[in-house]
Amino acid sequence: MSETIEQTQEWVPKNNPWLIIMPVMIATFMYALDETVANVALPHIAGTFSVSSQESIWVLTSYLMASSIIIPMIDFLCKLMGRKNFFMLGVFVFTIASFLCGIANSIVMIVIARALQGFGGGCLMPMAQAVCMESFKGEARNKAMAIFGLVVIIAPIIGPVMGGYITENWSWPYIFFINVPVGFMCIAMAKKYLEDPPYAAKQNNIKLDKMGFLWLCIWLIPLQIVFDKGNDADWFNATWVCWFSLVALIGCVLFFVSQVRDKKPIVHLDVLKDTNYLFGTCMLVLINAVMLGSLAMLPQMLQGMLGYDSFLSGLAIMPRGLGSLIALLVFGVLGGKLKYRTYGLMGLFCLGLGGWMLSDLNLQINPMNIAIPNMIFGIGLVFSFMPITTLSCITLRNDQMTNASGLQNLLKTIGGAIGTSLVATMISRFSQIHQNGLVKFTNDLNPQFADRLSTYAGSFINQAGDMLNSTYMASKMLYNQLIQQSTLCAYMTTFKVFAACCFILIPFMFILKGEEKKST
């Protein structure tokens, strides 16, 4: 066994490693871009198919949840058909599904096509991460992982900008059609440059853990339905939510039990014994939830409360990309002069600071009030994502990389799906809380309310015809302002929750070890 491990670790690719990672980086960019490219187009998609905004959220979450289901299958499918062949198949399915999304004529068709897109694309990012870690050593590995981290971070940030521009200037189907030529180009490059290491090549007598896959579906599908529809049904006050949650919990427990007991499981959970991998993965799950949750929330706020169109709301997020680029340049200049832990600490602090600054937004803001926090947030994403991803896998063997990256990306994708789904719930609940706190001031015993009511009533007297109707109109106007104020406060509170999550992660950076291995 030790000889086999030694041989796999000594594997060196025949082609130039920088040529090898080109197709996997392009594929990763497409997959990560499509996590958010539809965010700002949801109102247009909902209007096209005459559905509610809540129903249109399935366009986002069906993609993420389908990705979660296929990710644990990566190690098995790589051994079944070879990683190179499986990678090209994934890109092909993703490309065809993108075309189907563009020609969809109903909400059901686009949700199914997005799920198919997730099945094809979910495998791409873990394989790209494994290829980068395996194909390089020492400082070159640091540079490759820096590029990988930049792609993973920049693509979801560019997504709303690109989606908004295409939606406003062409129409929303083209946000999916653009994947088609890029996908076929990626397949051609992968066929020419990508290689299979011995431990990721096609093998014989490979069997699927069917029960493990069944429990995985029983866990994830009901879980996503609960997160998507639970808020509308008042959560656990609805009987079906309780039953679906119970089914998801049972599926989760039985999935992990089956993976421990089965001799050839879908995912090998022994990687969780590695302290770096366990804590690093947990941190990345929470960071991904914050990143995708905030990317889903900010466009909603800008469009719903400030009247931004799709393109402007996407453009407002662009400073995150600039911040990420600045952080990458700093990372490239400083290189190994600072420890990964130092980068991670700075990154988590910037994430928390950016989130906290976004919680101070109001309806009288100027563009810089949005740009500066987003830029700080973007810096934090690079400085946290890249070192934590590297440290989480740095103590693993090369032959563990595909399985480990698959499990890690499964949990990250679940975190992103949950973060995206919970945004609507948090805003709704916090809005109710703030509304309940504000409504007690709307009575005649409050002199400020009485003066405002009298002033508004006086301005409506000519339009209403009498004082009774003008007072009613004034009361309605004040109530609408209260709703608007409580909704704004809900967004602010949600950003504070995201900021607190990032600050809480800071002490965990001291658990991650393995700094001495980054140059080996």
C-alpha cells in the first residue's frame, strides 16, 4: 500500500501544467459564473413564465442542489470512465443543459434544465481543484491555487454584472446561450491537454454504492424543498415541513452511516480525520454561504428598495471583483513572505468588516457607500478562500485529493444553497420583528407621529375632499413608510449576521497547521 501511495505521489504530468489547468479553469469559471448569473434576471424570468419571485428562486437552488448530489459521485465516476473522459462528459452535459435553459418555455422546463446543468457542472470545480493541487509543487502550486481561488471568487461576482447587462440589452435566455461556444471550446482543450494520473484513470470492477446514493438523494432533495418553501408555510407550524425535515435528517444520518460501513463508499470519510481538512472545510462552508447569500440579497435590495435595474444592481457588486483583483496582486507580490494563517486572518477580518459596513446602508446612500464595503468584502474573499482551501488539503496525500475535494465541494455547495435559501427567510422574519418594534410608535401619543400625520393629511386635503379621507390617505402613506423602514432594517440585520459569522471564524485559523509543507 505504501509503495502505491509513493508511486501516485511521484506522478508527474507529461504536458506543461499551465496548459493542463487551462480547460479546468475555464470550466470552473463557467460553473461558478452560473451560480449567480441568473440572480438579477429572476424578475424577468418570473415575468416571462408568470410565476412569483419565490417560485423563481428554484432557478438558483435547483442548480446548486443538483450539483450537491453529483459531487460525491466524482471519485467513483472518475474511476469508472477516467477523469479526463468524465470531465469532458460533465462539460458536454453542462453545455447542452445551458442551451435547454435558454429555450425553456415554462418554469418547470427551466428548473429541470438548471438541475441538469448542475449535474453536469457540479463535478467541474472539485476536479479543477484536484488537478491544480496534483500538477504543481512548491511555489508553482501556490500560484496555481491563487488562480483557482481567483476564478472561484471572481466568477460569482461577475455573474450579476454580466447577467444584468445581457438581460437589459438582449434578453435573459442569452445568459445561458453564452455557455455553448465556451463549453465546446473547453472540451476541445481538455481532449488535447488533460491527463489522467494513475489513481484517477479508468479502472475495472468499479461498483456504485447504490444505497449511499439513495440516502444522499433522500437527504438533500427534501432539505432543499424545506429551505425553499418553509418560509411560505410558516416553517414547523406546517405538518409537511416537519415530515420533510424528518426525512432529510434520517437520510443524512443513514448516508454517513452507509459511508462508514460500506467497503467501497461514494466518499471516503477518513479524510475527516485530518484536522486541517475538517476545520478548513467547515470554515469554507460558512464562507460560501455568506458569499452566495450576500450576492443573492444585495441585488434584491437595490432593485426592490432603490429602484436599480438589473444591470445597475449587478454593476454595484462589481467592486467586489476589483477588491479580489487587488488582493490577488498583493498575494502575488508578497508570495510566501506571509504565512497562510496571516492571510486567512486578514481575509476573515475584511469579510466581517465589509459585511458590517453594508449593514449601515440606508435609502439616502450614494454609490460609494456600496462600492467601498464591497471592495473590502472582495479583498476578504481572496485572503480567506485561497489560504483556507490550500491549508485544508495541504496535509492530504495526492491520491486523496479527488475524493477530498469532492466531499469538500459537496458541503460547500450545500452551504451555498442554504445561504441562498435562508436570505428570503431572514429578511421576512427580521422585517416582521422590526415592524412589530416600530408600529408601537404609530399612535397619537407620539408627538412626532401626530405632527407627521397632520402634515401629510393637510397636503392631501385638496385631493381627498375632506379631512377624514385625507387622514386615511396620510395614515396609509405612513404605514407604507413603516413597511419600507422595517424591510430596510431587515436587510441591515441580515448583513450583521453575515458579518458576525465571519468574525466568529477568526479563532479557528489558529487550528489549521501545515505551514511548513507549502514549500515542499
